[in-house]
Amino acid sequence: MDSQDAARLPLEVAIQTHLGNVREVNEDNALADWWPDGSALLAVVADGMGGHSGGEVASKIAVEVLGELLSQPLPSDRKEIYEVLLERFYAADAAIREKSASDLSLLGMGTTLVAAIVTQSELIHLYAGDCRLYHFGQRDEVYVTADHTVMRVLLETGHITQDQVAQHPMRSVVTSCLGGGADSQLSVDPKWDDETAGGPAFRSLSAGDVLLLSSDGFHSQVDEGVPAQIAKEFRDDPQTLVDKAVQAALDAGGNDNVTAIVVKWAGEPQGEDEDSPRATGKLISARTASSDEPDATVEEAGSDVGPAEPAEDSMKGITEDRRQSESAEANSEARVQRRSFLSKLLHWRSRP
């Protein structure tokens, strides 16, 4: 589809990042940009790990590798869209590991990541780690991705309560990331589901729906109900919403870098009227900028602590067997994997 003939998606987009009140380096990176034909929007948030330079480099690599999607036509088939997005996660993982291996000062660097593709009819999203995507519907419905963290495992298995999370010594430990060293693992959710021709990775969008992608510097700082509260109050103004979200994290302590992208589905696709508003996106450099819970139904994405995936020189070689295996085993082995992980965790905690 030629760009001059493309229907412009009815999206309003705002993006913001902040160093925070404590950190000396912003290790977050983000991207919100259009496919050249205007058929879809790509939004990405990456939260780097690995010290003063490593985390910044890792998150930048991840965003750049995901951004390469914009240089190729977006497939029309749902499974193909899922596969090309998933492939970019593994390609970014491989690129981070390759860079880390070539520079000892970057050894062990990694990043968590959430990415979303917004098309004319729906949203597709994938994530690894504790960057989140929120989908706020029109009737106070709230969907949120499920963090790949030790805290989530301990909460789900009943070993800690929500009140214990803030002071827990492993509150910042993730169970899935890109890069991160030889002992790290990459598990990408949501998994493809053949029975529903997609599964929870795909979500329908209605006029007025709001998406919020954030690094954990936002949602780890604020109370659980704050994201929905802010979205409900400022959903008509994405720029104000994203500014309020970042400010809420800073007011709550700002102990980490804070990054957020807000996407609002405004209505029917727009034509190529020069005067009509268009969402604009940009790569955010890692060195950029320095209440009561509402009534809401919260739907949380399922996630499993999966096995580590091997890094490969080229992720174009992801095989059908690998994809089918990951999907088929996700549910059947989830409990075994969690018990094994928890056993190792409790052993680690018991050592002097």
C-alpha cells in the first residue's frame, strides 16, 4: 500500500522518559513510530540492566533491533505478525549477547522489553521481564501483563504477601530478560495459541481505549491502583496522561528511571488531510530528560517461568518445531517449572 493511499490510524501518542531522582544514568530506551505506509504503529519500551554503561547499551540495541520492523512491510496474516515480532525479540537477545561478548566492560548487560504493534483492528504485544503493557477499556476494564519476576513466583505460590514485596531483597530480580549473561533466560509472553488463532497476545481495540507501556520505574514506584486511576482521569489527553504517570513515579520516590508511552485509539481511520492530527514517534535517547483505587476489573496476562532459550547468530532460523514446542509446553510444564525454580530460590535463600 502506497503511503499516499494509506488510511491514517486514529491514534494519539505521547511518550516520555525521565532519569528519576536517584540514578545517574538513564538506562531506559523507547520508540513510538509508524510503518511508512501508515498502516500500523510500533511502540517499544526497554529497561536496561548492567550498570552505568551496560544497561543503556542493551536497551538501545533492543529498541533499534525492534525498530528494524519498520523497514519491512507488516504481514497481513496474524500468525506471521506474531512470528516477526517474536523473531525480533530473539534477534535483539542475540545482538546484545554478541555485543557483550565483544566488550568486557559490557559483560552481563541485559534489558527487559515490551513491544506492541497497533493495527487498524487490534493490538498485538509481547514482553520479557517486568516492563508492562496496560490496556484500559471503556468500562473500567484493565488488562495488564504479568511480570517475569521472582516476586510474582513467590506471590503466586503463597510464600509472600503483597505487603512484603516492597521490602523483599529480591524485589528487583527478573526471571526473563534479553542478554543478561550465561545464566539468564529468555521467555517471551504471551504465547501463540492455535486454538484461538492467536490467544492473549492479540487484543481488540475500541474507540477511546488507552494503552500504557511502561518501564518498572513507573509501576514499581506507585500503588497498584494508580495506573488505572491516572488513565481514568486523563484518558482524553495522552500527553497529560503520560506526564502525570511519570510525575507520579517521581513523587513516590523516583528511585529508578521512568519511561512511559501512551496510545489512545481515537475513532475511525483518518484520511490524508494535511490538517488532521497524526501521532508522531521518536527514539528516546537514554540520556533524555532529566488516591483511591477506581472500580475496575483487572485482567492479567498469564505467564510462566520458562526455560532458557539459546542465543543464535541469526534468529531467522527460528523453526516451526521450536515455536510449537514453546506453545505446547507452556501450560503442561508450567507447574513443574515453577516448583523447580522455587526450589532453587529457597535453596539460595537458605545459604549462609
